[in-house]
Amino acid sequence: MHGLFEDEDDIFMGSPKSKLMDVVFNANNDVVRYELEQFIDRAAAMEIMMSQKCAEIFGNNGDEMEKNIRSFILSNREKVDAFSKNLYIEMMGAILSKSE
């Protein structure tokens, strides 16, 4: 369930996701590219670390890891959504602070 001012169509506030999209499309292109590269590098490192741990636990079955990720998301939807909002805000802050 969304909070009072988290509707993406709210003209006054908007969601963290919609605000990040505004920033991404309007900020300095070099800054946005840099932050996206940093984000992807970090995500890649976490995926590699996680796949190594999953290989220890489940064997080298990538399908099993994907099932566990999907299951985790479904079982922890509110936590995942809250953390996603934090990531949108964190990236937006990084872009804006480098764009000044």
C-alpha cells in the first residue's frame, strides 16, 4: 500500500522512482552515466558474491538462485519496495550532488 504522497502522478511530490527519472533525464549526462556505471558495478559485484554463496549452498544451479530471488521478492515485497525507494533516493542524491 502506498503512502499519501507517493502516487507517481502526484504533481506536487511524486514517488522516489518518478523523481529519480526526472533527475536522470534532466541532469548532466556525464554525471548520470557515471552514477549508473557505479550502480551497475556494485550490482554486478553483489550478483557475483551471491552466486558464489548460492553455488556453495545449492550447487552451480543458476535456476535455483533465480527461484530463490523471485521467492524472496514475493515473500518480502514491502521490504524490497522500501529498500528500492531508498536506492532511488540515494542515486538521485548522488546525481544531484555532483551536478551542482
